[in-house]
Amino acid sequence: MKKVIALSTLLALGALGMACGGDATSNNSVANANRAVANAMNAAANAANAAANAAQSAANNLANAANSAANSMGNASNAAANAANRGTNTNANANTHSNTNK
């Protein structure tokens, strides 16, 4: 943050120097310095955006992995519950009808 403030101050002073006049050589050197500072600030902003995008991508990958794990656990839980239900679900319908016509 200190660098950004210092670079912004340099830009402002350069603009002030250009506005107040001076010879062409000093104006050109100030303009070149301002361009260099602006390019450096743009490069820093681009690097920050790239880092933010990488962090977001990593966060998305982590969230996707967590969702996949949760889905797998849910499927395993459902399979276990279904297996348990099949094991305890006995058919106790005994045939109680007898044939009386013998």
C-alpha cells in the first residue's frame, strides 16, 4: 500500500510539474516517468488479479471436492440403509388357510 501511495504521489507531482511548465526536456522526462509508474501500477494490478483468480479457482476446486465427497458419503449411507432394510424385512405372511374339502 505504501508503494501505491508513493507512486500516486509521484504521478501527481509529475502532472503538477507538467502543468507549471518547464523546458521540453524536463517535461518529456516527467512524462516518461509517469508512463513508467503507470505501467508498473498496471502490472501490479494485473498480478493481483491473477493471484485472486488463482485463489478463486482453488476455492472452487476445493468446494467441488467437498461436494463430491458429501455425495459419495450420502450414496454410501443410502446403500447401507437399503442393505439393512433388506436384511430385516422378513415376509411373515404364513399360509393359514387350509383346504377343508378332502
